[in-house]
Amino acid sequence: MLQNLKLKPDYSGLWQLLEQNSMFLTDLRAVVSSNALLKINKGEFVSLKVIAMLCQTFSCQPEEIFQFRKYE
């Protein structure tokens, strides 16, 4: 089913939040798993639970962390 998907997550909002808070991706290991961080770093899909935990950490909404981008 995912092979037909032409959307990919873009986590540039997360990178901006990390920079604004003087944090690194590795600082989030206390919040989400290393596997989830690896997926985020590769621009892959993560669970909604991971997104919720990041939103709680930064007191923000999902659209401030990621957006979907079309790709061919």
C-alpha cells in the first residue's frame, strides 16, 4: 500500500524547533526511541505517538514538526 504513496514527511519544522531550543536530535532520546530518531533523520514515516510526544515536548502542533511533500 505504501508503495503507491507519493507523499513523504518533511521534518524541517522539527529541525527549526531543535535549533530554536539549542538542542540536537540526540537530545530527544529521552522522549522517543533511537529507532524513531533514525527514521526522522532519514525522512521516513514515524508513528503518530512519536509525533504526539514531540508535540508535547515542544508545546506545539504536528504541522510545526512536519509537513507532507509530494515526490515522484
